Amino acid sequence: MSGLTTVVIGGASGIGEATAAALEAAGHTVVVADLNAPDGAITVDVADEDSVAALFDRVLAEQGGFTGVVNCAGVSTLAPVVEHDAAEFRRVIDVNLTGAFLVVKHAGQRIADGGAIVSLSSLNARQPGTGMVAYCSAKAGMVMLTEVAALELGGRGIRVNAVSPGLVVTPLTAPAMDIPGVRDGYLENTPLGRSGEPSEIAALIRFLLSDDAAWITGENIDINGGAHLQRYPDLHGLVMKAFS
């Protein structure tokens, strides 16, 4: 291994794709992994421990080691607490929280000393949203996972951080923007008055993987245009109104 080698999970689209591009531009050798892997990428299911372990074993074998990991894998769902299907709740927790744990576990076993791990959390780690109990719970848990992992891995010089974006329009979030009131609900509660760009989130992740962030660990950094200062839109109510 020579230089910086970084694994970007969920790197086939959206923020993950922008992050892979930003890291390549900064001189990293980037290994992209995704559930629906495009050509040249590695297939991984973060909810499957064997799949996660195999990913990092393959990176070790092919690259000789790695210095960074970015986990952008995630899913969501929408249902009130009292109506939420338990299997669907577990699915969201499995991908967002258990998946983050498995990535940190197996990356932490294999990453080079002095490396860095960044997980993609969400504004919903701190701000509740109606109908989003599974997603909010998972992202809040990811923040504490980050803190514990930073505490335990710090002795090897490994830094573990999370970033929490607000509204960023990606292939995953774009369909919701077509629902009347949703985009306005977000922007009215964002002091800077606009959504974020995938490239802006990627720039923060790139910084956290760099030597400029060498004394930052155990942090969850909000990047949301100030949306955490106000309230979350009634997403479930807007969806129900649109489809009733």
C-alpha cells in the first residue's frame, strides 16, 4: 500500500458518489462498494456481516491495506409509531445502525493505524420527524456508536467521526421533493434558505479524512444550513395529504 486508500460504501450515487469523486481528486485511491455495485465497484450488503467482512478482506488483498472508510449506506421508511410494521422497522435499523456497527467493527479490525472512519448520519440524529421513528432512532444510535468507537480506537490513532446533513437532493430524496409542501417545509426551516449539494457534504468528509482533521474524533458534525436551529417539517402529514 502506498498513499491514501479509502473505501466508500454506498459510493455508487448521491453523496457517496460525490465523496468518491472528491477523494479521487485529492489523491486517494478510492474503492467504491455498494449494494447495487456498478462496473468496477464491489458489491456489499452492510446488513450482512459476512458481506462486510469479505469487502474489507478483499480490499486488503487487492490494495495491501487501507487508510480510510466512508459509510454512506442508508435506507428510510415512513409510518407512525403506532402503525409501524416491526419487520420494516428492523430493516431500517439493520441497514442504518447495525450496518454502521458492522462497518466500524470490521474496518476497525483491518484499517491501518492512524486511519479514519466517517459515517453518514443525518439531521434526524438530533431532530425528530413525524413518521420517521425507525430512521431517527437509527441515526441517533449511529452518533453514539461513533463516540464509543472513537473512544476505543483512539489508542491506535484511528479517528471515528460522523457527519449529519440536512436536506440534500439526491436520487434517494428527489421523489419526495415532488410532493407539495415538502421542499418548502424544509427550506422555510433552514436559515440559509437552500438545500445542500452532495459536493458540500463530500468536502466535509474529505476534510475529516485529511491531516487537517488530525485532532478531531468522536464528533458528529452538523451540515444543514442551520436547519437544526428550527423545526423539522411534518413530512408524514404532507405525504398523507398528497395521497389522500
